[in-house]
Amino acid sequence: MSTNNGALLAAGEPGNRRQTRGSKLFDKRAIFFTLARIASISQVDIRENTMRYTLAVLMASVMVVLLMAVRPVLAQETVPAGGTDAGGAVAEERREGFAGKLQGDRKLRLTVDRVVDYLIKNNLDVRATLLEYRGVSTGLEKYQSRYDTTLFGKADYTYFKNPNSSSAILYGNESHKGTWTAGVRRQFDTGTTIEAGLTGYSAVVSGAYFGGSGGNQTGLSLSVTQELLKNAFGVNDRLTEQKIANSTARGKQLLKMKLSGLLVQALVGYWQIAIAEENVATMDISVKSAQDIRNLVADKSRLGLSEPEEVYDWNNKVLQLKNAQEQAQLYLFQARLALLRTLNMDAGLEIELGQTFVTAPPAVTEAQALGDALLRRMDLEGQRIELKNAELEYRIASQNVTPSLKLKVQASNLDYSARSPLYTLDTINQQFYAGLEFAYPLGNTEAGVRLREARLNYQQQYVAMEALERGIRDEIATSVRACETAFRVYEQSKQSNRYARNYYNQVVAKFRRGRYNTLMVKQALDDYTKARYNELNSLVQYNVALIQRDHARNAIFSNLGIEIDDILRAYEK
């Protein structure tokens, strides 16, 4: 009986049912089988013990109620026929990122907008750049920590036993003394330091007939220190802080430029797949056409209208084209794999491209592109910051050649009581202090070297600024001219492909009637496949030229509708 009850409890123990969420929590057959066992057990037990029979009936009732309660849950969580298990479905829904959403659908449908979206959210280099962006302002925060309020304190206890009994009349046999110091200090960007503090001691001397030195004393003080010359009213501190803030802004702009470059690489990879797919399609057409022509040549050879060696020649051409077809498929595989790696997605996904190429002529003039570049280029703005920082460093170095002169003013109150420390705060005994501190190294070689280096660095940054502006002007002129040239090439390639296709169709038709030989057919086929490939390649190169022009004028994010500043601010928190 105990064995049956143990088996029954084991069957109902939740921990023994290792089922994932979404599988059947309570199998109906198992439940009714359990009810049947309970009934059989009850029939045996009723003959032995009426109380056990009652217990079995109660357990059966509970199981029936539980079955009725979980029926809605079973209806909701039962996996439909042909579907995956519910545990896997829940795992799919909880998996973060685009790779998880695409796990069930093995085909990745890409457009330019989706490439941008996937890149920002999945690419590992983008993630690293965003993390780097988050930490770029730590230098400024670290420098500004010098203005944090500082609390300080100190306490000590001293016990002294006089080894000279002859001096005990004056100094006592032993003494107990405790001292303490507590206060607050803060430095400001005006070169001012303010400090407020509390000091005191309490001493007890025993065995001194003339009073010894026991008693209690407490002092309150407030002091102000101000630099007057070298860092006059904190000018160097403020200039240094401005330098660090400028460097932080430059670092952020360079990271934006890095993100823009990563985006360009991803888009070029996207278009490389389009070129590879067209190359495969072209080779498929070439192989199919070569096989058709080979079959026509073979038919003519059987009829005595062509030589047998022409069949061998076309067999050779078919095999060569098949080899090129295999290479084209390998290039397509590599291009797809490279883009999936860039997007940080499963290498097993198939890619389907949405044709989102620009076929309209370029609408941005050289003057417009140059104006955008001079206004938006992050490297140019970064160089301007470098020039500004060089000027700030020269101003700081000019201040450092002067001597240091500090003014310190202090007001304090000191009170004493022989009775208790509580009586050391009831009397005002004002004390005032004012002083000057002067320091200047003879020769001041370090300051002189720093000033000379700062002057030289400013001149170098100015020359670099001019060189960069000249390079940007040339880059803009080249990129605008490249867009115009690429568009003309695309238009001519499109027309050339149309002519080549018509010529090839005419040559094949006349070859069937015996008016052209196989050499003419082969030449027409090569020209047609080459023209077909050149058309798409020129279209892709035109789009690449457009994106490179927009990268040169720093207009990629705005053209694609990406609010990069909002994305970076979200990662900065």
C-alpha cells in the first residue's frame, strides 16, 4: 500500500515532469489513468479501512477540479499540428536581436534601409564604437572631480607615563590626551580654495601638584586661499577644462565618422552581392546559350553541314563557361558570407535583395557638396578643435612663465576650559591671519620649453587645417565628377546591353539558317554576356559613387533618415 501511494505521489510531483513551457502540462490520458488507479486503490482500501477510502475519494475530487481548471490553459498552450514545440516558440519570442526573429525564416530579405537597421543594432564593430562613445567623456568628468567637496577628519589618543619621578610635581605621573580634527574643503574654478574646520583636544594629568597641562580646548577656523599670478583666479584651470571638453567633442565626432565609414562598407557589401548575383545569372545564360549552340552544331555535323571538330570546340567552350559559372557562384557565396558577418547574423541565412538602386541623374552640384562638407565634415571640425586647443595651450603656457603668488586669509576662534569640552564653545576669542606665499624657479626652463612647444604646435595645426581644407575641396570635386561620369557610363552601358542583346538574337537566328558560322555566334554571345554584366556593374558603381560623395559631404545619415545623435545619446546614458 505504501508503495502504491509513493508511486502515486511521484506521478503527481511537479519536479518529475521535465516538460518545457507550452507542452501539455497535464496529459488527459495520464490524468484519467491516475484517477483509475486511485479508484482501484480505493476499492482495495475500502475493505481495509474506511478512512483511507474517504481520503482517496477526496484526492480524486481534487484531481477532477484541477483538470477542469487547467483546460483553458491547455487550450491556449497546446501546440498546433505541424508546429514546433511551445518551449521553442517561447524561446524564439524571447530571443533578442534580428537573428532570433529570422531563426524560423531562413531567408533574409534585404534593402538599403534594412542593412542600415541591422548594422546599427547587430554589427560588433558598431557596438564597440558605441561603447567607446559612452566612455569618451570620462576624461572631462575625471578632471571636473577636482571641484568635488572633500570631507576630512582625524582623531588620536595618547597615554603617557612619566619615567622621571622628580619632575612629576610639574608634569604629573601620567597623562591621557585625545586630539581631533574635522572639516570640509572645496576648490573652485576661480583658483580659490575654501576650508572650514574644527580642531581640539582634551587632556587629563594626574599627580601634578602645580596643575600640569590638562584641560580642554576647541578651535573653529575658516580660511580662503587665492592664486593671484600663475593661475590668476583659476584661468589655467578653466582653459584646461575647455581643452578637455573640446577633445571630448572631437572624440565624439571622430566616432560618428567611424560609424559613417562602417555604414558605407556595409552598403558596398550589399551592392557587391547584387553584382555577384548578376554575374551568376550572366554565367547561367552563357552556359545555356553555349549548350544550345553546341547542340545546333552537333545537329549540323550529323547532317554534314559542319565539321566534327567544331563540336569538340564547343564542348570545350561549354566546359570553360561551366568553370566560370562555378567561380561566380563561389564569389556570390563569399559576398553573402561577408555581408552576414558584417551584420553579425547566422551564416546559414539566405539573402534576397530588394532592388533599391538609384537610377536618376545626380542632383547635387559641386558648390552644394562643398558647402555641406565645409559645414558638416567631422574631420574638419575636429581639426578646428585641434587648432583651438593649440591656442588654449599657448595661453596656458604663457601663464605658466609667471611666478606663483598665493594670498591666504583665515579667521578662527579658540576657547579653553579646564572643566569640560562643552565649556570650550561659549566664549569668543577671535583670531585673524593674512599672508602671501611667493614661488618662482630660477631660469624657469620647463615653462619656457612648454611655451615654445605650444607656439610650434599652434603653427603646425594651422598648416594642417589649410591642408585638410584643400584636400576636402579636391575630394568633393573628384566625388562629384565621379558621380557624373558613373551616371554617363551607366546610361551608355544600358544602351550597349540593348544593342548587344539584339545583335546576339539576330546572329543566332541567322546561324540557324546557315548564314553565320559558329565563330560569329561565339563572339556575339561573349559581347552580350559582357554587356549584360557591365550594365549592372555600372549601375552599382554609380550608386557607390553617390554614397561616397555623400560620405565626403557627411550627409549619409541625413539622407537615410537616421537620427545618429539620438542613437548616441541613448548609449551615452
